[in-house]
Amino acid sequence: MNQPNQLKLIPSVDKLLSSAAFRNTIGVYGHTRTSQSIREYLSSLRSQVRQNDGHPIPAMEDIAVIITTSLDAIDTSSLRPVLNLTGTVLHTNLGRAALPASALDAVIRTASGNTNLEFDLSEGKRGDRDDHVEKLLCELTGAEAVTVVNNNAAAVLICLNTFAFGKEVCISRGELVEIGGSFRIPEVMEKSGCSLRELGATNRTHLKDYANAVNEHTGLLMKVHTSNYEIRGFTQEVSYEAVARLAKESDVPFLADLGSGTLVNLEHYGLEHEPTVQEVLKAGTDVVTFSGDKLLGGPQSGIIAGRKDLIEQVKNNPLKRALRVDKMTIAALSEVLKLYKHPESLTRELPTIRHLARRSEEIRSIAETVLPAFTKSAGDKATVSIIPSASQIGSGALPLNQLPSFSIQIKPISERDSALQQLARAFRDMPVPVVGRLHGGALLFDVRTLDECALLIDQLEHFAWP
Ligand SMILES: *Cc1c(COP(=O)(O)O)cnc(C)c1O
């Protein structure tokens, strides 16, 4: 086969690298990455030319644009900060809790060098990474002992595997929860090597149902907080106290998965009551599991708190090594827990609680601060107004509890659905993407969680309205 003539016109890697067109790209991305990218591009260009000799060969300047755009895309498609104005305070897809400043400082200090993560400085010998948070967590929850794993799903998994491997776990049919992201209690149970012993009915479970289910194969009694739904109407569930008493009489441990698990009484902030970790342990529950990055407002982690002998068993399970947390998590969690020692500081210092506790007047005033920038930017392309709206906690906490809030409502003049989609897309394309929600033919930005007014206003000034 004849060599297509066009092939000879393709510039060499060296020629491109030494050309003025590539000077900026090499400055930003370095010689190695740029030449790698050029090589990949030229190889695909060559194969296109081999298939079609008429294939055009771009000028060097155009090749530089293609290469730079693709390198830019690789660098910006990774993890980026976004403004969460969806109205869901703890949004799993948007990374849940924002950490307080003290936790961020601690992460930087800890991650930038070595630490005494598992090293006892007074004795000069091996320590336990849980030591850095266990004492604080015991103080705050009233637990005898605590251990921490990668997330609450891991906490549930390791507890089931530790306490009930090869045995039955008794749980009410009303609590066979699916959390989302394929975490379903029955399936986790199977993976942990336990068998599920369902009891009661979906809407009503009585103490005698638990009592009847306990036999020589029982390894664990379990209650799961129905985080993301509520069963209403003719219902009955058994209290933590009653299950705890039965567990003691039957000599099997009692585990409660609280999901969100708060350490403070949410009624202080005008929210509904959610059982606290302290209350559930005080009721006689042997072990409680909860998330570090839901209502607690900390880093992703799963906290296991309870009876010392049982927590010791979890720590000794080989799975603990696979599910343990990183030093950055320990550093951040420890700072967040310190804030709970001064509960009055929480609404100021801890973003999750600050956002949940934010009063209507303050939210309205944030909306009024950013409204002019929206109005100016929209020009005659949309109508912009402030409307009352409802935020929610998210991540399965108090699913039916709506928090009164305010949103910026944007209605494009064009009533086509595509205009709305395009607008939402344009906001997601901002340098710091802004994520809202579509509702009733409008784009809503709930400002309960907005702390960066200046950034948003600045972005609106440079915004090319679609
Ligand atoms: C959220 C939740 C989990 C999973 O917790 P992660 O921290 O997301 O792993 C488990 N159980 C319940 C009841 C939950 O609400």
C-alpha cells in the first residue's frame, strides 16, 4: 500500500514542542505531560489519515489549541468545590457536611507530615489510632468505649460480622431499610455472614414478636433508625428500653443503627426531636452506630459506641484493619468533637448546625444580598424573585421535617423546558458550579446554605446568561 502523502505533512513531536504555539501549554502543564499528549494526538491523527488520505492536517496553532483544551479538560473534570443551593443541607451527592475551620487546619497539619497516629509518645511504643477520639466520644455519648471506621455502612457491617457471624439477627419488618447507593439492611446482613430473622409486621411490631424470635441461634437483637421514611397511621414499634431489657434477659447483645445520630437535642434549633446517641445508650442499648458526616457535621466516618467488651471485639476483628479511617479523618473528627464540648459555639462554628439552625430573617437577608446581582445578570431574559421555600436536612435525617427557608426563583422568559435545563446547566458551568433545583417551571436557589455571597455575586457579574 502506498504511504498516503498527507502523512508526511504531520509535524513531528519535537517540532511541535519547540514551536512558539506550545510555549504556554508547556509552561502550564510541563514538558512531559505536553509531549505525552502530543504523541497520543499525533498517533490518532496518523491512523485517521491512513484511513482517509484527504483528512486535513491542522496547523500547529490549531494542534496547540486541541492539546491545551484536552489537558484543561483532564484537569478540571476532577473533584471541584460547588455551591450547594439545593435546599438539602446534607446532600450525599455533594459531599455532605462542610467542615469547620479548626478541622481544616488540623487536616493540613496532620497530612503535611508525620504524626503520632498510632504511637504512644509517653511510652515510646505502639498506640491505637482510636485513642485520639475515643475519650472525647465517650465523654460526649456516655459510652464505655468507642471505635471509628470508614463510614456508617462499614460500622453496621463490622458490628454484624463481629457479634452475629453464622447466627440470626432479629429485626422488625418495619426497619428493613434501604439507604440508597445499594445499602440495604438484608443484603448487608448476608454479606456479614448473618441470617436475617424478620419479626412483626411492616407497620406494627410488639415486644412479644422479639421475645418469640429469640432462640439458641440468635446472635443479636437489632433496631435500625428508619432514616428516610416514616410509617404513619396504625403503627407500633418497640422502645429501645424494652428491647434492651429483653436482650439482657436473653443474654444477647443489642445493636442500634442510628444512621444520622445526633449528639445534641435538635429541638434547641427549632427542629423535631431526633433520639440522641446519649439517650439511646442510656436506654440500655449495648452498641450504637452512626455517621460522622450526617448530623454530627464532621468528616466521613462511622462511629461505633457502647459496651467496652463488645467494642473490644470489634477492634479485634480483622475487618477493622480494612475499614479503619485515615489520619486526616481522625484529625478532623477530633476538632469537630471538641466543638461539642461547647454546645453554644455550634451555631457559629459548625457549618452543619449553623445551616440547620439559621433563622428565617437571616436567610431572607442573604437572599436580599444576592438578589440584585441575579436581577442585573438576568436582564430581560428571566424574572427573578425571592420566594418562601422549604429546605430539608437530607441524608435521611428527619425526612418529613421541612425547614422554612427562602430561595431565589428564576423563571426564564421562554417557557420551553429546554430553556430551564439550559439555564441550570449554565449555572453548573460556572467556575465554581452553582447547583440548585428545578421546581414548578423555575430554577430555585435555596440560600439557607449560602455562606459565599461575595463569590456568587462576582460569578454573576461575569455570567453569560444563556
Ligand atoms: C446513612 C445511613 C447509613 C449509612 O451511613 P453512611 O455513613 O452513609 O455509610 C446506615 N444506616 C442508616 C440508618 C443510615 O441512615
